Amino acid sequence: MENQLEQQSEKRKRVFSAIKPTGNPTLGNYIGAMRQWPAMSDEFDCIYAVADLHAITVAIEPKELRENTKRMFALLIALGIEPEKNLLFVQSHVTAHAELCWLLNNYTMFGEGRRMTQFKEKSQKAPENVNVGLFDYPVLMAADILLYQTDIVPVGEDQLQHVELCRTIANRFNNRYSPTFAVPEGRVPKVGKRIYSLSDPTAKMGKSDGNADGSVFILDRPEDIMRKFKRAVTDCDNKIVAAKDKAGITNLLSIYASVQNMSVRDAEKEFENSDYASFKKRVGEAVVETLRPIREKYDSLRRDDNALVELMRSGAENARRVAVRTLEKVYKKIGFVRL
Ligand code: TRP
């Protein structure tokens, strides 16, 4: 019986994804990506990491890195990723990631790295800090993915190019030696609706929005969420319908539909006879109710720092066991003397 179960779980496809502990995660991050993570563990064998090593490619204060890492780890659990059912860990706690990154550097061409859009964009944004880590970012990402023999990598559109590079590196290594890595497939979740800023509904809701009331953060207090929705930009024709020239109302409708798990059509019907003020109030309430259990779970996890660190420790131990198997194979194939 146990054997059968094991075989069954062996056939399940493996998913790996990671998120950087930078900024403050928004309602947009939640609806567009993070909400999908816990649900995937019904179908797949899921491994999730807080990518803290990736966070230092852009200058960050020590205090901020520490706090963001704990916050992101606790938030993922609060979202419903159960550490007992999934592998959840902090990247820097599993040293195999940095080790494999070094090894893979030697199977990655300089020209391939130089072509990465994110590298070019981030270099332009901070010309005073174009460090080698920024250049190496996608190779570390390849190490993250390849250590776990990953089949599927759920990512945002902007990260697909990095998954492509990861496939190139994996194939190159497999061909040079013998099959070592699973070659993963990048997947952009279709369900993820794009959520826009409440103060400028033509711009993405960002972790660092210029206008503080434009972004709703997953961990916002109810009164802040209500205030932000009350101030949300609309228009002046008082019709609650989704339309191209009604960006504000359309955004609010898609937020409401997402958190209520209904279609935008049905949301329009519900507010047929409503006015803007009560509509915005109702959207705010629905968001508050959706985020409430997450924030409560999060608060309780943050009340006990030792317990949180213990969860990090056991997650890291479990991840290490899987990662080391791949890492050892790689060392041996290249020709390193192992003890
Ligand atoms: N670079 C990813 C992002 O910014 C985060 C990340 C790090 C990642 N390592 C990964 C995503 C491995 C998928 C797989 O979103």
C-alpha cells in the first residue's frame, strides 16, 4: 500500500516556483499569482521557495531583507501552502542552490546572459549598481529549478525568458554528459487577471506605487483597505459596466469578480441598480473579507518567531535532501573527486 502510494506520487508532475522577498505583496500579486499556489498542490508535487539570494542583486538594507524574508515565508503559509503537504523553504538555507549556480555558470554563455531583457532593464534603472550578481540572476534561477527535477515552473510573463535559458542550460549539460536534469516548462497562469492601481487604473498595481492609496497590500488593515476603495478613481457617468473607456470601474469589477469567484458579467448584474459610492464600499468589503483570514493566520504566525524559524528549519532540511541528490550527480559527472 505504501509502495503504491509512493509510486503514485512519483507520477505526479513536479512544480517549482519562487518569489523574492522584496517590497510589500499586493492584492494584484495575490489575484494574479500567489492565490494559485496553494491550489496547485492538489494536482502537483509542489516546491516553493523564498528567493532571498535573488533579493540582493538590487541594493537592500539588512533589516529589510531579514524582515521581508520572514514576512514572505509566513505569508505563503497564511495563504494556505501547508508546510506538511508542500516543500516550502528559504533559498539561502539550502546551500546547494549557490553551489549549483557556480557549476552552471560554466555551461552558460556570456552572450546568452547579456541578451536577457530583465538584465538590460535593471542595468538601465540602476547604472551605478550593475553588479555580476544581477548578470548571474537567471543562472541562479536555473539552479533553483534544476535541483528539484522540475517539470513545470509557474511564472509571470516577464520570467519566461529566464525559464527558456534554464532549458538551454539543462539541455547543454544533458548532452555534454548524460541525462541529469529534467527539462522544465514555463507556464504563465491563464486565470491570473491583471489588477491595476486604484488611483491610476491604466498602471499596474505595484509593490511600490507612487500614490500610496493606489495599491492594496495583502496585509493591509481593514480600515486602510476601505479608505483606498473609497478613494478609487472612477468616472462620471454612474454606470457600473466593464468597458474600454471605463478603466477604473472595469478594474473594480474584475477585483470584485476575482475575490467572489464569479464572472464580470454576474458582477455587473449584481450592481445594475447601484451607485458608485455603494459599489466601491461593497468591493472594499469583499476584499476585506477575502484577506481577513490570511491576515489573521499571518499575525498568529508572526507572534512566535521561534516557531516560524523552526518551520524554516524543517522546510530547509526536507529541501536539502532532494537537492543534494541532484547536486551530487552533477559533481560526479563533471569529474570532481567526492569524499
Ligand atoms: N525571478 C523570479 C521572479 O522575480 C523569482 C524566482 C527566483 C523564481 N527563482 C525562481 C521563479 C525559480 C521561478 C523559478 O518572479
